[in-house]
Amino acid sequence: MLWSAYGVTDAEGGIMPTYEFACKKCGKKFAVMMSIGERESKRIRCPKCNSLRVVSRVSTFCAVTSKKS
Ligand SMILES: [Zn+2]
């Protein structure tokens, strides 16, 4: 018997969540796949206008729903 679909959540260190960003400058929305460590250190640039003024949107990894406006 094959247990092929067993333990799919056990991806310690191997998970690559996708983060969504939106550019404040041109409004371009884009997604970047990177590790959590990369997210801390990496400077995200807009692929369209190369601006660093990007804001992170809802990530597929950690969807925090704090509605503050
Ligand atoms: Zn842009």
C-alpha cells in the first residue's frame, strides 16, 4: 500500500509561500515566491516600474485579517 498523500503538511523548511504585493507608485499587483527568511531581508521591487514602494497584500501562507483603515 502506498501512502503517497500522507504528511503533506510536514514541510518544515521546505515551504515557499507566495507573497502578494502591490506597487504604490504604479498600482501594479504582483506575487513573489520566497521563504520567510528571504522576506525579512529581501527588498521587493515592483517588476514594472522598479519602485521600492510596494506594500504587501494578503499572503497565502499567513492570512491575517486585521481590518484597520
Ligand atoms: Zn510600480
